[in-house]
Amino acid sequence: MVNKDELKGKANEALGKATGDESQELKGKAQGLFGKAKEKVEEGVDDIAEKANELIDKVKHKDHEDK
């Protein structure tokens, strides 16, 4: 999934290429990479939260079996 930062980056990069502005192009590339990194972090957080919830559910289920 492409996020807002990646889209802005692609637009800035394309604008830089079209106008011959290397600084704008590099800014766009950096912005796009930031967007990708941000997305990976968010995915990691979601994975960790899912695993934590699974563990909590296992513990709760085990507590109910012991009673």
C-alpha cells in the first residue's frame, strides 16, 4: 500500500526530473524512502500487537482451563 509520503515523494521526484532540478528530485526520493520506512514500522507494530494479543488470549484460555 502506498502512503501519503510515498506519493508526495514520487510527485516531487517527477517534478524534479521534469524541470531538471536535481535537488527537488533527491528530495522526492528521500521523501519516498521515508514513506516506505514509515510503512514498515507500522507493519511491525501491527505484527507485534497481534502476537501480544494472541499470547494474552492463550494465557486467558489456560487460566479458564485450570479452574
